[in-house]
Amino acid sequence: MTFDPEDPNPDGSVSTALEVNTVQSNTDWCLREGVMSRLLSSNAPFQLQLDGGNWISNINNIVSWKAVTLVDLRTRSDTGRANRSPQTTIIPILRVPSNCARNFNLLAFDPDGDRVECRVGTGSECNPCTPPSALRISTSCTLAYSASSGTGTYAVQLYMEDFPSQSITLTHTDGSQSSRNTSNALSIIPLQFAVIVDGAVASCTEGQYLPRFLSPTPANRAQLYAPVGQTLEITINPTASLSTVSNLWFSGPHNMDLTGSGRGPFTLRWTPSQSEIGDHHPVCFVAQATLS
């Protein structure tokens, strides 16, 4: 893993804290969270880049992973605050039967209320940027899998951008200003994961071989309020009549806990601290079912 800062503020000191908390792992992957910190002399936009390790072996021949982030902390005229980038999360691997067309509605949230759009990586944003042939990403951040007869693993390299809902002005530390309209992206964050295409199943109806969620599972992209010092409980109730729900995988705040096993239901519990007041924390979960 390397840290490669590229920004117009060379006098800003950079430090990385890569001591991470292991959230979950199985035989295919592990999920960890790390922090990058830097002290800047101004609020000018800057870029962060992580690259280095080899991708999991994949059909679209992505050699090594590379993730580029563009941060813009200039003060917005519409909120009076520093711009905040979109937020998302995902587990490292999603699975889908080869014969089932599926839409994955990716988590896409912006704390400033901006419009969030997704796109595939281009140019120097990845190594290389070869989109999966069986997957399509919409600007609304829906990843669509087209049913096929082939199996294997695809590397997905996406970028998420936020666009203001109206023309705004961004103010620099020295008082200078620049304008942004609804077609100008403010910041860019990477979203990268793998999609494994498994063998075919006899039915693609949710709730049979493919799990579906029953009440009181929160709806996709739901927003929940969590008071400081009080434990938020999220109940997740997956079901599958012709296969066996075996696990629930999630990505969320590093101190979020999961209880429940087997078929479920499952419960995610998280108690926000004083230092997390006003923050937004994305949570993603998927149910895994097995057959034979």
C-alpha cells in the first residue's frame, strides 16, 4: 500500500494512520477501516491516492488497485460551511447467480444535499480502467447485472461525485471565490469492490433461492437518527424458502456490532460518541444464502 498525495498545497503536512479495525472477514475477504489525516495551510482542493496491491483475479483483467479521491473544503455560499463529499460504503464482494439479472442500488448520500452521481473510472483513476462487460452503472448509482451463462469474478471500479442543486460560490482561505453550477462536480470519491457470478439457480424470484428482506428491515437508502450515547438497533430479517440464509455481512462504523446467526433475524447495534455529533455514517448489509 502506498500513499501518494497530489495537491496544490505542498506545504501541508501529511500523515497516515493505517492501524485499522477488522470489522468482518470470511474465506474470501476481510473488511478494514483506516484513516488518513493531513494538516493544511489553506482550504484549496487536493487529491489523495491509494494504490499498490494486486486485485483479486478477475475477468476484466484489472492488474492492481488504485483509488483516487478529490477533496474540496472551500466554504459554500448555500450552506456557509466547508463542502462535504458524498458518503457510501459496500462490502468487498457481492455475489449473484449467473442466470439472474439483478440491480444493486448502491448507497449514495451527500451531507450537503447535493445530487450524487456514479460513473466508471477513467484514465489514470485505475490500473487499468476496464469496465466489466456484464455490469452497467447508471448515473443514479444503480449497478445492473445482465444475466449470462458465464461465471467468474469482475472487478468494479466506480467513482462517486456530488453536484450542487443550484449555482453556488466557493470561497478560498484568502477570500478569492470561484463559481460552480449544477454541471460541475465538487468532489470525487472511489467505490471499488468485486462481483462474483456464481452458478445458475432454478428461480430468480426473491425469497426463494435469493434472499429478500422482511419487515422491520429498513428500506434501501433509509436515513436513521442516532442520539449520542444511545444505542441504535437495526433489525434485519432476511428470508429464503428454497435455500438457507447463512450469514449477514455488513459495512458500517468501526464500533458497530452484529448479533444473530443462521437464518436470523440479525441486529446491528451502534452507540455514537460525543465526537461523532453531526456526522453521517453509511451502513450497508447483504444477506447470504447457500444451496448445497
